[in-house]
Amino acid sequence: MRLAVLGTGYVGLVAGAGFADFGNEVTCVDVDADKIARLRRGELPIYEPGLDRLVATNSADGRLSFSTDIAEAVRGADVVIIAVGTPSAADGSADLSYVLSAAESIGRALTGWAVIVTKSTVPVGTADRIRQTIGRVTDVPFAVASNPEFLKEGDALNDFMKPDRIVIGSDDGRARETLRSLYAPFVRTNDRMLFMDARSAELTKYASNAMLATRISFMNDVANLCDRLGADVEAVRRGMGMDPRIGAKFLFPGIGYGGSCFPKDVKAALATAQAAGTQLEILEAVHRVNERQKGVLVDKMIAHFGARLRGRTVALWGLAFKPGTDDTREAPSLVMIDRLLAEGAIVRGHDPVANGVIRARFGERVALFDNAYDAARGADALALCTEWHEFRRPNFQRLKEVLASPVIFDGRNIWDPTELRGQGFVYFGIGRP
Ligand code: NAD
């Protein structure tokens, strides 16, 4: 099949390369000419494990190409995928300007029947707005389908190539059949394709992210209660997770969720409910708890150092919003850095891939290091923000030697408090004595 994918971010690039790998002819389009120029030179604008190899092999085989010319990409395509951003507008709702502008460009470029597929996360009713926008500028027949994407950054290829489920929202028979055959190679072992109407498909994505965010905020609430009561949230988490009705995944307390999806999707779901004249009361609390949780490590530092952070040096390990990505959008580390700087602390940091993004944002105000131990050198405390693999078993002896004082704030509960205290560290975790 011939595909055009609009937007070459985390979703568009992974989807474009993934579809090409199954033999389709894919043109990835972006309005960002610099991004396209880099991709044509074989450089990836984002970090996602394994994506460089997939892009390189499919480009070399001629199945994957990059362009800024929407009209050329859409001409003759059977499937046109919208994978542009849907950031938060000032009122928290999803800003659909990129999606609708992409839809209008598609409408002007259509030369024959195609199904226009929305992979961007969009509020209920967007499929109708896309249909109207395209219909205003073309007489060529077309169909619209909602196909929310569930991949997670850091493991995006695996999620895309072996999806848990493929949700397709469309009432158009030809669109359904086209997408069934596009996705058939991804679900050969069993049929995990779910067909429904577009509104339900759009809501499925928000409800899924809202549920995942709820589990995180719930556990952060429980962790804070553990702190008050002297219980260990890690024991509580394991005890809960063994119940198959609850399940062990996504029960990890920490310093709050971040990234380009959960925060904006939770806010957009709240705005959708409000516009529909109702409320998602649980989700309102989920958002509040998450905002509070981003400050939990700095609160613990202030409690430990007795409100004397001015002039103290704090080292941060892991700055991306989660391991395996260079994405720092809404990362809790950003809130921590802002607050530490406002308290007068000196901030040093290290991230395996996100140093460049943090440098662009904070400049000289944060000293960034390629080596984790160099970042910790001379610091009064080390805070672990993101649990990259390389931080799981560090050389604690070496760490103790480089730190000015052996104080650790473990924002992801990855280290053993007993072991660290045995080695002479002062250890603080989240919800554990
Ligand atoms: P991104 O910001 O990384 O990329 C979006 C790209 O779209 C940018 O390169 C931008 O230049 C381009 N663009 C904007 N307008 C365009 C137009 N008219 N034509 C062509 N290109 C255009 O975004 P992302 O993280 O890939 O997310 C895209 C969508 O997918 C969002 O709605 C997001 O919520 C959703 N989503 C993201 C993830 C994720 O993990 N990142 C997962 C599932 C769903």
C-alpha cells in the first residue's frame, strides 16, 4: 500500500518506519524543513532505541522517504495518517490547530479515494471536524478513521510492531477493510483488532491514559501515607500487585508522571468533561496529586537540611521524563530544577541522552556532565529522578568518595535502603522507612 504520514515526531516516525518495514511504500512529511533535511541525511531528530536501524534499512530499500511536500506525498496514497502534535491550549483542552491544518492540506492534495487516519490523540468529535475540514476543500471521495496510538516512548518500536490492541474507529466499510489489511501483518498470531465508532475510539485513548495516570497518582498517595505511618510502600505494592484483579504493572510510586502524553491528556480529558457539562472527579484528584508529587524530593531535602538549601549543591541523575528517551516534556526533573534554583541551590546533572535538551532550556544555570560520577562530585546530595538502567547498580563506594556528603534521595525507590545505610549513606526514598 502507499502511505503518507504527516508529522515525523515520536509517533509519526515510528509508525512510518514500522509500516515501511512490512513492505508498504511510505512518505513521511513534516512542516519542519530542518527535521526532514536531517532525516534525509540519515540523522534521527529524536532518540528511540532501534529506530535508527529501522529508518536506515527501509530508506536504503526505497520503501521509506522524507518530504516537506504534502501534496506530493498524499497524491496516490491509499492511507494518509495524521500524527502531528496536539499540545495543551491555555485552558487545558487539546489544541487542534495542527491537526486541522494538516487535514486542510490533505484535502487540497487528494487526487483519489483515501482513508484519512488520525493517530494523534484527539478529543471526541475530532473525526467529524476532520471530515468537515477536508470536505470543504475537495470533491474527491474519502473516508475518515480514528486509530489512536498506544506506543510508549523508550519501547516504541516493540509496542508498534507487536501491539496489545489496534483500535479502529470508523463506520465506513472500505476504510475498515483498508485498515484491516494494513494491520493484518502486525496481529498474525491472534486478532487484536477492535472496530468501533470514531467517538468511542477517540475516548478509548483518553480513558486508557487516564487510568494509567490514576494508578500512578494513587500509589503516590499511598506512598505519602506510608511516609506518615512508617509502612513500606514497596511491600504494600507487591502485596497489592499479586492480586490478579489489580495486577503488578504501573503501581510504582515516584516523583510524579511527566512526558508529552499523560499531563496533557489528563488535562484535555478534564476539559472535555467540562465542555460536556460533567466532571471527571477522580481525574481532577489525579492531576492535583501529580502536581504535588513533583515537589516531594525537594520537600524531603528541605526537611533534611533544615530549610538551608541556599548554597548547597544538589546532583540530579536522570533528567528525561522516563528511561529510554530524550523527551523532557513536562518531566518532573524540570520542576525540581526550577525549585532548587529558586531555593538558591547549585544544580549539577547527568542524563544518558537528554543533557542537550536540558542545556538548551537552562543554559549555564545547570552544570551538565557526560559522566554520572562527575555530576555527583562535590555535591551535598544526590537525587535520582529517572531510573535509567545504568543507575540501577552504581558503584556506591565510588559515589560516596565523590559526594561531599553521602545523602541520597531516591525518587524511584530503585536502591536498597538497608544496603545503602550499611555503606554509610543517609537514604531517603518515596514512602519507605
Ligand atoms: P511530536 O511533537 O514529537 O511530533 C509532531 C510533529 O508534527 C512535529 O515534527 C511537527 O513539526 C509536525 N507537524 C505539525 N504540523 C504539521 C503539519 N501540518 N504537517 C506535517 N507535520 C506537521 O509529537 P508526538 O510525540 O509524535 O505526538 C504526536 C501525537 O501522537 C500527539 O497527539 C500525541 O498525544 C500522540 N501520541 C504520542 C505518543 C508518544 O509517546 N509521544 C504516544 C501515543 C500518542
